[in-house]
Amino acid sequence: MIEEGSVGIVETQYFTFAEPPNEMELECGRKLGPITLAYETYGELNEACDNTILVVHALSGDAHAAGYSSADEEKPSGWWDIMIGPGKGIDTNKYFVVCANIIGGCKGSTGPSSINPQTERPYGLAFPVVTIQDMVNTQKALLDHLGIDKLLCVIGGSMGGMQVLQWVCSYPEMVRLAIPIATTARLSAQAIAFDEVGRQAIMSDPDWMGGDYYGKTIPHRGLSIARMIGHITYLSDKSMHQKFARRLQDKIEYGYDFVTDFQVESYLRYKGDSFVKRFDANSYLYISKAMDYFDLGQQFGSLKQAFAETIAKFLVISFSSDWLFPSQQSKEIISALRYNNLDAIYTEIKTDYGHDAFLLEAGQITRLIGNFLEHGHRKA
Amino acid sequence: MTEEIKLEENGTVLHLAPEHKIIIDLIEDGSRVMDLGCGEGDLLKALKALKHVRAEGIELSEECIQVCVEKGLFNVHHGNLDEGLADYADGSVDYVILTNTIQVLHRPLFLIKEMARVGKKCIISFPNFGYLPIRFQLGIMGRMPKSPRLPYEWYDTPNIHLATLSDFRDFCRAADLRILKEIPLRTGDEGKCSIVRFLPNLMADAAIFVVEASGVRG
């Protein structure tokens, strides 16, 4: 049963490019090819070809941003189905939406779990380190392939927001509207620290085997712990309190042992375990590293300089309870945009959901994004 | 107390505060303008349409920002004026406007210095606490004053820093500001403002001051 306001059943498509000898040069200096990107599209490209919205995903996202991936699903499985669909914030009746899995990922795009054509075995750690810039460059190649030379908008939250910022700096003439959500122009020491703990959890799992675990036992414990740590940073003190407080799991008294006592422990373990089923540990290493390296100011000399060629209008959104990418980091972006005389809306949404609010808090940001796109599309 | 104006280009109806029309007249065509506490963005919309300004606003209310975006404004920032304008560079706008807001700020002196740093000129409007009916209520009736401009009960008011015209002149001196223009106003029943020439600190219910940092012209 397809819900109203859904884009329906969507088939993921694949685009392969950079075939040897025309491999793509990555920011680290190494070459990679062939590269495959998994992607989905929703809505129709209009005649003027001015209604394309590129949706870019966060760490654990994929190409399946909206709708159902098969008729068997009871609910839409797209990771941003609350935002994308007919009549929604990103209205697929008006806009042509493209979303691709990032390079380095494990959801159909080339990453460390893909087969290395030279060895005919999974890359593992032989996969080159990719950056946010590399993600954006591969998305550009995909758009070239689709015949799209201008974007109405690039939108994404968290690491998606970093890609949005990279887009307007690397391909400034292509982007008319930019919506970076709950993001930063450079990862803070605190965020790098959390990423490093996650990576150490994975790499200290004996099953990780230097990244060469494919076809053997996967580093279940390590990846699960990495996800647990990550998940804590996506929530807020208040939302955890509201959800779990100090409630016990399936017992009425403390166990005085090291088996699960509290609901919050049980929840985190569940989150960790379910993540392991759908995500590759090496991809986690690569993607978290890509975020750590992200620093637009360093890349362009200064953050002000980074936006020197940018023409896009911005809608910058932060969340009051996000302590991973706090509002101040969005204000730094605004300050640099303003220096360059760029139009920008900035709003901090009051919410208890923490960093993950962009995936959960539909009402407020749907209205904001819908109106911003509407006026931005009309103005052009 | 708002006045409706209709924009000719597309028939949009805007709701302006009584002194907004006078403020609009003060601003040169094509200026860069920042409205502090821009609310739902009506003044900015009017300034864009009538004076072709590059308009930006700062607003505390999330809901007001939503409405500004709905109106097609592309330059509104969510912020608390009591935190100042640290993210804004010196002299980066021609006019900083603060209408009917200074009396609710926790640190008016701090903000006005910030305004004079960021703006080449500042336009400030505020209710005059020296207005005769106000003095009468306090001085003769022995009651905390209320008026159309100050409609709140004493125990439930956002107004914590009320001033008279004379007080405001002292305040400008304390903040190292030069007063370029002083426009005492009398607000009529339909929300239209007229300029008061006789005994302004007694006869005006509000005023607009145009000021700049003293150092500017040396």
C-alpha cells in the first residue's frame, strides 16, 4: 500500500565512469577508476532544465532518499521521505530530485568493500582516502552524465551540509540555492575526537584484520561500538532523558552485574547491532576521515575567500540542541557569506532532538525549505 | 497600531508601524540597510520596493523568520540583539534601524555602540516617557503609565529601559554618538505620525533619532 505523498516505488540506478586509463584523480593525489555511483531520481526535469535539486546525504545515508525500494515494504524506506515527495518540502511535483550514494560508501557506490579490478578482491584499505571534495566531484560527473548543467538547489544535513558548502565553493556558477543544515565549514576538535574513538573501536576489533575481513567474520563489535558513540552525539541530553530517563530494561531492580540494566544501554546496543547489518566498517573509517579533513577555510585560504565566486542564495539551518555541530558553527558560515554580500537566511530551530533533528523534525523545516525553494525558483 | 500600505508592483499589502514611513523617507535609494528586530519583514519589504535597498534583518523569533521567508526575503538572520553584532564587520551597512525596541534590550548602551560600529548611520525610534499624558498618569494620578505605545501592565511588560527625549540625548553622549537628526513624533488615531515642533519632550509620544559614531567625521 503506497502512502499518499510518497514518490512510490523507486529503482536505484547506477552510473559507472572514470574507466581506466581515464581514472579520476582524487584530492589525496591517487587515481581511482572505474567509479560507480548508485543514484535515484524523483520528479521530472522541466523544459527549462532549471528545477534540479541535488540531495546529498550524511554519514550513514544512501541513494534511497524517498519512497519505497520494493512493493513489500509497509512504510516508505527512503531516509528523508518526510521531506521529499509530492506536496512535501521538496515537492516532487515541481522539482527534479537527484540523490547519489557517496564515493567511499557501501550502498552501491564504489568504496572499500567494492572489488578492486586489479586484484579482483575487495579494496579494503587499498582504497584511496576520499574527501568531501571527491564526493562532490563524482556527483558533478553524474550530473554531467544526466545532462544537468545547473542546479536549482543543493541540500543536505550534517556531512550532507559539508557537501553543499563544497558544491557552492567548487562549482559556484552551477548552484542557485544552497541549504546546508546542521553542519559546519570545518570539523571541530571535539567532532574529530568522537570520530577517532569510533575508528579506534573498529580497528581494535580483532576481526577487523587490518581491513581485510571481507568473506570472513566482520568486525561486528567494533563497528557497533562506533555507531553507539556516534549515536550519542546525534542526540541531546534532554531527548535521552525524555526517551529513557533512568528506566530499567526488563527488570525492576538493579542486577548488580554487567548485563544490561538501563533502557538507554539496550537502545544503544540495538542501534549498534542494527547498523552493523547495513553498513561496512571500512566505509565508516573512510567516511569519518573525509569529514575530519573537511576545512573549507584551509582549502581556499580563508572561509571568506572560499565563497568569493559563489552566487547562490543560502538557507542555513541549525538546531538549538545540536552539540555536535552547534549553532555558532552555522553563524561562522553566515558571517563569511555576508562578507561576500551573499543573500542568506539563517535560522536556529528550537528542538530537543539534537543533531539528528533534520531527519526527525519535519514541520518547521519543511515549511522553511518549501517557501525558500518556491521564492528562489521564481526569482531566477 | 499599524498602517497598511499597498505596493504598486504586485499589490502586496504591508503593515508598517506609524514611524516607518518617516524612516523610509530618511533612507537614500540603493542603500544597504539592516533592520534589527525586523519582525515579519514588512519594513524591509517596503524599503526594497520603494528605496531599492539591499535589505537584511536580524530577528529573535523563529516564527517571524518563517514569515520573512514566506514573503520572499532572502536576508534574515536569527539572532538575539542582546548578544550584539559580533559577526558583522565595521561600517558594513549604510543604515542600521532599531524601531521601538531599545526599551526591551538588556544592554541598550552595548547594542547602540554595536550599531554605530556596524552602520554608517543609525536610526532609532522609541516611545517618549516624558510625553505629557505619561507624566500625568505618574505625577498626578500616581499610577504607572499606560498608553497606546506603552500598553502593558507594570508587572507584565517587556519594557525595562524607558527614556525621555532628554534622557536619550544624554545616552547618545554617553555612547559617543553624534545626533544628526531628531524627529519628535505625535501618533494620531489612525496610526499616522506628525512631527512635533513645540515642546517636544512634553508633546511627542515617540521620537526618531538619526545618529552616527562621533569619530566618523573626525
